[in-house]
Amino acid sequence: MATTEVKREYGYTDLPGLMALMTGDEKHGPAATSTLDALWVLYDRVLRVTPERAADPARDRFLLSKGHGPMAYYAVLAAKGFLPVSWLPGFGTYDSPLGHHPDRVLVPGAEIGSGSLGHGLPIAVGTALGLRAQALHDPAVWVLVGDAELDEGSNHEAIAYAGPAGLDRLHTVVIDNSSATYALPGGIAARFEAAGWSAETVDGRDHEALYAAFSAPHPGRPRVVVAQVAPKSV
């Protein structure tokens, strides 16, 4: 008698187990775990994108700029059905689509190839401009960056441009683990605010605080949420 395979649903508590399936050298574990809560809240409660809508022009776009140590990203994509859980144990191996940096050609749901830090925010600005030019005003563009990436000049140019351009469909999540070399405490949000962004700093492990910050209205301005997590150990 034929049987129907039941597709398992995964929740937040399953993510550590999914991440544990990925082994090997150069995992960048702290870089991965620092993003876990923000990624989960985005994919579980905010982003309007599903595996079935991955090519829909009306979908929200999520760009992972903090692409080194992508284990949390892969775990969340697997939990949400974008890629098979059976791929996870092959992470980083020669013939696996799940490399140490995500490849948009190989990873279902990935919008950009990333890992070379400093490029994601400029790409997100260009994506928001492209959607505006196509009169696609509903899709939101989200980009997740690390605080140390903001040392890159390309990001300062993107921040300075997006505010005056009124890119209100653009959202940036900065994972702040105190690894930036230039910023005083509170300086990250202030940098964005000075360029005309709506900005908020929250506990990067508090799901309700993250959700409230992600969903707050910001008419006419791009939005940045600085998610503070434990400082990076040296």
C-alpha cells in the first residue's frame, strides 16, 4: 500500500540540532551563532518569501552580507524548507552546494553570493533602487551585516545615499558583537540616523524585541535595526 511522506516542520528549538549536523574546519561558529536569532525571527515572522515563492517578483528579498560562517543561515533555510536537511552534513565538502560562503547559484533561496564583507549593503541599495524603477513598491529588501563590515567605505557610501534617496523598502540588520574598530557604544545607530535612516538598537537574542523593531513603521526612510549580542571573544 502506498504511503504519503509527512514533511516535518521545524521550529527554533530544532536549530541547534540542525547546525550540529554541519561539521568540519573553518565553521566560524561564533559568526554563525551571532546571527541565529535575527535570522529566525526574519524568516519565521517577517519575510514574505517561501520556497514556492522564491522566484516571485513580488517576494521580499533577503541578502546575507555576513556570509562567512553561514551555518545558521543554512539551518534556517533547511528548517523553512528551502533546502533539504539531508544536505547539511555535507557542509563545506567538495561536492556540496553548501560552501563556507553561500553561492546564490547553488543554494536555494539565496539572493546573493556572499562572504567578501562589505558588499551586501551596497547591493541591497541597488536592489531597492531596481525594484523602485520597475514600479515594484511592495517587496521589502532586507540585508544582514556584521558591525565590522561597517568599517568598509562602500558601506558608508551606501548609508549616505539610501537616506536622502528615501529608500523606505530597505531594511538593514546589523549584528553588533563589538568587533567594529571605529564605533563607540551607540555609535552604529547614530551613524545611520545622521544619514536620515530610522534606527533602533535592541537585544539581538530577544525575539519579541527583534520582531517589534523589524515591524516598526518608518515612512519615507530606510530602516536599520542594530541587534546587540555578546562581544566577540578574541
